[in-house]
Amino acid sequence: MSARATTRPGGRSARVQQSVHQAVRDLEAELGRDALTVPLIAARAGVTPSTVYRRWGDLRELLSDVAVERLRPDALPADHGSLRADLEAWAAQFADEMSSAAGRTYIRDALLGDPEQGNAARCSDYAAEQLKAIGVRAAGRGEAVPGVETLLDVVVAPLMYRILFRPSDLSEGYTGHLVAAALGGDSAPSAPKS
Amino acid sequence: MSARATTRPGGRSARVQQSVHQAVRDLEAELGRDALTVPLIAARAGVTPSTVYRRWGDLRELLSDVAVERLRPDALPADHGSLRADLEAWAAQFADEMSSAAGRTYIRDALLGDPEQGNAARCSDYAAEQLKAIGVRAAGRGEAVPGVETLLDVVVAPLMYRILFRPSDLSEGYTGHLVAAALGGDSAPSAPKS
DNA sequence: GAACCAGACGCAACTCCTTCGCGTTAAGCT
DNA sequence: AGCTTAACGCGAAGGAGTTGCGTCTGGTTC
């Protein structure tokens, strides 16, 4: 049902998918996300609307695909010399990007794809890959490293929960507090009031 | 923009809102959620489609309102005699309800409402109220009680993250593991592999 | 390398969701 | 009771979403 598993990866189908995705990005930048419609996107991409409906089935599904691509990290997390520094830097950047208006829109769009496994799981996989890379690097230094599952539970999940459900309660030092909780160290000064 | 803050809470407006909400629930049970359309709902509710569009602006917004109402807990958490037992029972029930097909649909619908504060925050408030009630009761017994913020971070957020992003990775004893992490006790046997 | 098969696309017509202006109704207030 | 204004009903116009059919292209097989 999704366009990802195209049965014909090469040739025309690939060109259509590429041009449609590009049209979404262009029009989103020009007109804003709320102005996007399938006929508009199709016209910009040089295809007919029915093609888009057949491949993606829905505007939501198409936007979900594009959103997941934009959420894909473009590089491995930077090396700051220690597990704690790496995690804090990564979590801070993650929180910044995801809590922005654009980031929240992409997350929401990504969550709207096919409800079963699919686009949403990819977002989590991206975070897991980054955390795993940080963990492997720290293990190479001889540091004790929490498992990826634990980091997802203790750092990523609370951040995402606040971004999605409590957008107003995302303070500055919160990521530091979460990393400290994950590593068992001291909490950052601006820990939650409890 | 949302229908909640109706400037005229009484009289006809209230009747319209009530009948429209009821129509959504009825039609959702009869035809399934995907078959819902604004004209259909309006006809069942005995109003014109333009009324629905004016009040809610969008089918998504209307479904978001209805979903939040369905996510509202109908009773205070049961008393099992101890903080740990109360938390485990509540978390297990929460996970069950939210990870079901209907629960996930309601959560997704609720998240689609007005992006700023609104319906999504209500969902979190519901959980916070329940946790606070459990906490107050435990404090009355003389138990040491983690703050609501901590419980949201350590128990609710990981559950919700898995439900939304990793629907396949929600094992049986996971909630027990999370409660144990929150209370500092031993982990349940089926803890994550890390 | 040439013919075959199947999936994907373009085209066009149809349905109906969505929007908007205007007149009417009723809720809240003095 | 009269007034003000928000909310609703109605109807028309525009546009999104859907579908059937023919054509084309990419992959496969002989």
C-alpha cells in the first residue's frame, strides 16, 4: 500500500516517485503545508492526480513518506570525547529539531502513515541507529554503555512525549536531566519540579 | 477554532455539539471510522454540513474532539493497597487500552487536533490526574512517592512511545519493568534485552 | 535480442466533499 | 421586553477524490 516497496524500483516508476517527492518539498516551501493538495502536487510533478492516488492512496500517506525522509539524520552523531557529552549533544539537537514547528509537523505527518508497522517505526529506527553508534563508540573507549532500549525509554520517549502531548513543558535543561537519569549521574539544574 | 470554547455554552449550540458527537460515535460503530464523512455525520445529527465545517473546521478536528472524550478515564484508579500495586495495575490497564486498535486510533485522532495546546495536552492531563490520585493515596499511607513528572517520564512516555512508534515491541511484562524503574525496585522478568 | 507479460501511467468522466455568501433564528444582556 | 450578535440553514459553485479503460514501459523468458 505504501510507495516504498515499489515492485519496479527502476525506470519510470522511480522517476515518478522522485519528481512527486520533490514537488511536495518545493510546494511546501512555497505555499506552506496546509495548501498542499494532490492535484497541485501532481501538476508540479508532471503527472496526473490519479497516478498519485494509485501509488500513495492518499495525501496523508504521501506526506508521511516525505516526512520520514526529512527526519532521516544526514550524518552520524558528532564525537565529543565521552558518552555523556555525546548523548547530551545528540539529545539537545534531537530536541531542538523535533520540537520546532517544522519538526513537530513532520513527526505528526509521519505518524499518520499506515497504522501497522511502517513509517512510524522508521523514525524510531533512525534514533536507535544514532544511539547505537554513540554506544559503540563509547564501548570502544571502555565506557559502560546502557542498552539502546534503555536509552529509547529514558531519553527519547520522554522527549517525544512532551513534544507530542505537552509542547509547552519542554524546558531548556530537560535533555540534560534525561541523560543524567540514563547514566545515573547528577541531574541538570533545571530538573522537573517533582 | 476548536468547539470546546464555545462562546455560547447553552441552548442550541450545546444541543448541536451533543448531537454531532453522538452521531460520530454511532456512525463509527456502524460503518467504521474510515467511512465517516462530514455530510454523513451532519445528516445523522440533523444539521447541515456547513454547520459542522464552521464549528470544527475539519473532519479531523471533529474526530479529535470525540477521541479525547473517549480517552477520558471514567473512574479513579482502583486501590490495591500499595503504591507499586496501584501503579502496576494502572499501567497495565493503560497499556492494554491504548495499545488496542481502537485505542491507537483514538490517540492518533486526538493528536491531529489543533497543533498548539489543546486536545493532545488533555490526554496527558488525564494520565497525570490518575497518577496524582494514586500518589496522594500512597502518600496518605506514608509511602515515598515519585513526582507526577517523573512518572510521566518513566512510565507513561515509554509506553506511549512504543504504542505510537514501535507497535510490535510491546511485550507483556514491559509495564512491570517500567514501574520497577520508577520505584527503584527489581525489574520484572521480561525486561528489555539491554 | 526479440517477443511476451504485468504493473504503472495518462486520460476523462463522474461523484461528492468543501467552501462561501446571504437570510434567518435564537441565545445572552441591559 | 427589546436589542445585539453569534450560530445555523440553505443553496450554489468550485475543486478534491475515485474509477474504468486504453496505452506504455520495464522486467522476464525463450
